[in-house]
Amino acid sequence: MRIRTTLGLFPFVLLLAPPLGAQSSLAPRLAALADSLRTFVGTAAPGVAVGIVRDGEILHTTYAGEADLSHHVAIGPTSRFNIASNAKQFTAAVILSLLLDGRLALNTNVKDLLPNALPLVDDAITVRQLLTHTSGLRDVYDLWSLAGTTWWRSFLGNDDALALLKQQRALNFAPDSQYLYSNSNYILLTGIVRAATDSSFAQVSEQRFKAWGLSSTGFFTRSTQVIPDRTRPYGSSDNGWQEYPSVATLHGDGNLYTTLPDQLAWEVRLQRAQSQGAAASLERLSQAPVNHASTQRYGFGIEFDTYRGVPYVFHDGSTGAYNATFLRFPEQRIAVVVMSNNGNLGVHALALQYANALLEGETQDASPYPGVPRVISAPVDQSLWLGDYRASSGTLITLARTDSGFVRRIAGGDVALLPDTGNVYRYASNPDLKMALDRDSAGQPQFTIYLPTQAPIVGRRLPPRPTIIQPAAWIGRYVNAETGAAIVISGIDGERVSASVGGWSGTGTVVRPDLVVVGSYELEPRVGSSGEIHSLLLNGGRIKRVLFTRVP
């Protein structure tokens, strides 16, 4: 579900693995990686299952650690892991099977199947937009968090999520105008399956899983449900390993339990379909972008990107202390699957360790992303770029001049920007991190941030700061009718704000007269003709433009 509780996650690096090229064949490299993994996990600790499929055959498996620390049950082929958001590919496959059967269409309006699902939302939303996260639906987990509800400690199910969505009066954005990942899309898809089949999503998915040969795979849909051989999720702290169970039964977006053999059987099925199946087979269609979608970034529960110049399909999932990832390299006919019940294990980094061994000699670049712009221009006048920007990552960034010189400012503090080459500056905190002062298509100042390990981030300028809003105008209580959540701003002292949002209380920051940041939320005022603030729009994570109205 791409949801994490309080557990930390550190990058996983197999320091004991030999460098690529140190051995002449793949088998010793995979064996060395497996040995390093077992050493890293150790004994009496939660662990991981790793599998590789190549050319339609299972090439490698590794099991390390324990499924249950209380009884010291070792992780093995029968161990079942919650693969969190990796479940979305299977929910999408169920939807695709109904599309192929003629029981659904990508252009089907959600309200035609579920007339009461979004009664207060005027926009039409299609099945295609739900699949590709272009619907604009707000994420139910972020909405619950806003209201102070810890979802994984609560007996919440899909009906509760649908009831929450039913109260929504607006969307994050107009459908098809943007892409923003939201678990709500895939929870709503389970309701569409019920409407299209007159059977529950759990029943339909169970039938499909049996047909696909996934006999040990199923969604957790009842709080009393027994899942044989279920691994238990753990994270470490100063007090040792702690279990992080969940009683919530939300599913479709996640909460799918499965074994490594089942997942490898699915990868075998997909690879063989690429070479043997008909062009319109479910397996082949499920690995391609969704027809006529407004984004090519996300498809049928899968993401598309390149790794070191090689196209690949992938997805990550995390919920509590469960983590899972898969990587597929279609052109090389390679798949890597990693599933873990250890909240301290970085499974995506681990999967890339295996991918590096499998792709040796086939990658095009040592770094997947550019470290500097393709064209470096002459130095520019910094003063023309001073101001506030919204980065494509969502972060608010200010470029300013201070006694320390030219700086990049975010809520966490300032970092000096030092001249590098031409219009490029390097961060004083990290010389590999560069910022190019460039211009958009209309000739307006913007910037682009470069780092070899991440895609370039573009910062677009915000309008000039208004001067009509007085700090005292912010003070008051505001309520959101959709969730019942409240915002209370009790005081402003310079740039510091005393406030509470939902279940969070603390000190926020006045970023500019028309923008306050409180915790992980940004608050934008809606101002009347006399300068009074009558409501706030809240933005945070996967919820945007949430309206809070001032109350006495």
C-alpha cells in the first residue's frame, strides 16, 4: 500500500558481495549475494525471500531469517508475506480479465456502476483513470491521518473507505489532468468488480488466482481470517524486535498475502506469454501501458521507467514492517522478486543488487540519471531568480541572498549554493547535488536540480508574495466537512506558528504571507475583500485542496 508506520528504513547494501566482473559466471555471483544476505539478516531475526526468473524458468531462490520470532519458524517456500502495494498488479489483472470478457470498458464511468460512490463529486471518473492514478481521488489513508485516525490499529475495511470517499466534495485535481498515486483508486476498483460480477472482489480474485496457478495467494478481507504460514512483521528499536500487526482489512490496494513460489510462477507465466502468448492475452496486455491513458508512467498496477539505460517494469510496496518489490526487465527476460517481514530491510536496493549482477554488460550508463544539464549556459544574474518555487517533487523552495550568500531555503533550513560551471551551482552540503538556473518555455526563471541517483527535479516560480494578509488574520479554528478534521491556529510570532491539524500539534512556519507549513501540511488562505481569511486549503502528500472553513 506504500504506507509506512513509525518504522525507519535504512538502505540495504551488500558489502560482502564481490564487485561485478570479479567472477566469470553468474552462478557464483548469485551465490555470493545469497551468502551476504544470510549473513546480514543473521539468526533469530525477521528476514526475506528472494527469487529470480530468467527466460521463463526459475533461476534462483534464497530464503533468510524467521517468519515468526516467537516460535523460531524459518522463512521458506510456504511462508506467506503481505506484499502491500504490489497487490495492485493483481487487482488490475482481475479488472483486465473483466475487460477482456466484455463486462467492463476502460471508458466506463464509475458512477454508471456505482451511482452512490461519489455523490458530491461532479467530475466523471473512468476505470482507466482509476487504474492509472489519474482520477484525482484523494488517498483514504492520508484522509484518515488528517482526521487523527491510525488506520492500521483500527478495524477498518473497504466499506469504511468507500464511506469516507462518499463524503468527498472535491478532487485533488480534474480527472486526467495530473498523475498522483492514490490507494483510493484501487479500493474503488474492488467495488467496481462487485458491481460488474454480482460477486465480492474476494470471491472473484480467488477464482482468478486459482485459474492462474496461484494457490497460496489471497487477499486479507476479514479480521478473523486465518492465513496459513503467515509471516509476522517486525521492526527493531532500542528494545529489540517489535511486532507491528494490523487489524485493518482494507484490500485491493494491498493486503495480499502470497508465497515466493506463487510469485515466481506468476513471473514465469508473464515471461512465457511474452514469447508464446497471443497479442491480446491478459498476461501480455497487463505489462503494457493502458490504452489512451494520460500518463505512460503507470499501467495495470505497474510502473514504467529505465534503470541504467535499460527499460524496466517495477513496483514497490510497504505497510508496517512488510516490504516487497519486483523488477522486470522485459527485453532481457529477467525478473527479480523480493519479499520481507523485516521493516529495517531496504528491499528495492536489495533487488537492484541482484539486477546489477544479472544485467552486467547490458547497462548503458553507470548512473541512471544525468548529473548536470546536457547544455551548460553562461553565468546568469542570480537576482533574477530570487523568490519562491514549487518543485516537481512537491517541495517548496526559496532562492534567497543572505549573509551567507546565495542559498536554497526549505522548511528544514538553508543550504549555500556555490558557483560550479556557467549557470550551474553545487550544494555546499553535497557536491554531487547541482542546481541549474534556467528558464521555462515562456522564458520565465526556473531551476532544475540534478543528482545522478534521481530524476531531475524542476522548480517553477510561484507568484509574487502578497502583502495584504496580516499574521493575525490566520488565528482561528477551521473545520473540514468531509472528514470532521479541524485546524486550530492559536498564535503567530514572526515566522513561527502555533497550530494543531487533526491529531498533530506543534510549531509551524510562515513561509510567505499566503502560505503556512504545519507538520507535513501546507495551508493556503482564501481571503475576503477586507483581508479576512474565511477558509484554508490544505495540501499534503496525496491529498490536495482540502477545504477547511472558519468556524466561531
